[in-house]
Amino acid sequence: MNQTRYYCTYFDSGYLTRGLALFHSLQTHSQSFVLWVLCFDDAVAEQIKSVNHPQLRPIQLSEFEYGDTALLQAKANRSKLEYYFTCTPSLPRYLFNQHPEIDLITYLDADLYFFSSPEAIFREIDKSSVAIVPHRFAKHLWFMARAGDYNVGWLTFRRDAEGLACLNWWRERCLEWCFDRVEGDKFGDQKYLNQFPKLFKNVCVIQHQGANLAPWNVENYDYISSNSIQVDNVPLVFYHYQGLKPYRATANDVIYDLGLRGCLATLPPSIQAAIYITYLKKLTELEQVWLKPEQRQAIHNRNVHRAIPFHLIWQFILYYALHILWNPKNVFISPNTLYAAWFRRLKLN
């Protein structure tokens, strides 16, 4: 008999189709599972309810926040994105408290998509109390390591002494400080993960090369594509579509920035097509089912990139390098945040 896997994620209406794509990919590659979704607005909660599938279960934000005074106090001094980050450790903790049948819970970012069974990862985790996945930054992205050695895309916690101690420690740290910038050993909810193997026992650092392939690490591997995508001769389990955003959107068409250029990364054309076209087709299919035309246009326009003159890109690279080298307070701002601030200053978006 297959063991039921318990997952959780969160998103708002802007990420509805990505969250549903994640769910569909789990349906394809995981036989027995439940995915809980913390819904950050009422619209997405209603749409998740209307899917009416026993393996996809919505959590209303009001239910999640009820009685959690510490979380609500933190909400008052965070941006929307920073509050989402703050909620990450509280979500598996909430599910442990609400569902005594859960022995092992895995948080997944909503912009993941599975290409093969996650059981290979669970076999590696085995009886570990906590499991985290490293970024594995490509060598030319060495400076990104300041954002943390590990990525929040996949996190597993077991209901045992070490797993719960780690989860509660992480929640307390995020309640104290969780902002979209790096200050020393802190960056959002993510850089706290550096401390997990140091402070807690029985922590598994996932080594599977097919786990959390992403724009920041695709340059590390060799690829084969036949009936499935192979990463250094092991199956691609899931891809992390961080940085995927509309580049130009009209009422009838969307052109996407895949997020690879921001990491100076390339993929073989056949592999890029297998990874990205598969996902974009799924997003398009889900948009047509779940979104009205005006909703699709609003979501695309909210995240659309504007065309940037080439010489200004080089100015930004210099600006960013100076930020890293001559930062007197050691306050590191993420590339995406600094990028947006720089080009808004130039009135290009």
C-alpha cells in the first residue's frame, strides 16, 4: 500500500494557475497525496473550493490566522510579500496542530512542477527529522550565496522532537525578523535554513540532482531528453520556475521571460522546450479554464517586464557590483529587488 504524502503551499490569485499546475503535476507523478493550500485572498479560496477535489484542500487565511497573536503582530510591520514569507514555517506547524494523522509534512513553493515521482527524494530523506534542498548555485553566481545555502522550495518536517524543535525555532526567527533583504545572516524566511544542520540533529540535505533544478543551477549539469529528462543521468524530479514572468502581454498573446537570462544561464534547446514549453502550455490551459480574459490580462500586466536598453543593463551590472563591494552596513538587497528599484528610478517600468 502506498504511503500518503502530505504537502502544503500558499499563493494568492496571481499565482492560482501556477499552484494548480503544481497540483496537476503531483496528480501525474504521486498516487496518494494531499496538498493543502493557504489562500491569501478570498478569490483564490473560492476557486480552490470549486475544483472540488479531495486531494486539494483550501485553508482560509482567517482560519489560519485565528488566535495567532504573534503572527498578526508581525503582519502589521511587513509588506505583503514579507508577510507571505513570514507565514512559511507557520503553515506546516498549523497543519501538524490541526491534523494528528500527519507524521511528515512537506512545504512546496507554488511555482514548482514535477516531472517524475518524488519518491526518490523521500527515499533519500528516509527517517530524517528535517529535509532541506541546497541552491547549488552555478560558479558564476557565487555572489547569490549571500541569500543562503538552501532554498525554501522544498522543506520537509517530521512530527518528532527534532523536527518540531527545528520548525518552532524557524517560526520564532521569522516572527522576529523576515524582510526582503539580506542583513548579515538573515534574508526573508530563507537564510535561517543555514542554521538547521548546525543547530539540529537528523537533518537531511537533499543530494538528488533532479530536485529543485532552477535557473540559478542549470549550468551545473549535463542533460539527456528521451522519454524523460535526465539530469546527470538521474530523472528530473521537479523544476523551480523562479523568475518566469510575462515579458510582453496583449489580449491574445503572452511572451515570457523564462528567468534564465537573469542568471546568465542557458539550456540545450530540446531541454529548454521540454521544461518550459510543457509548463507554459499547462499554465495556458489552466488560465483558459479558471480565469476570465480580464483576469488573465490583469495578472500578466501586473508582472510584465518592460524592454530595457542594452547599455542600461550594463549600467545596472556595474551598479550592483558596487553595491556588493562597497556596502558599509553589510545589508545585501536581493538582485530582483535592486533591479526593480534601479529601473523604476530610470522610469522604464
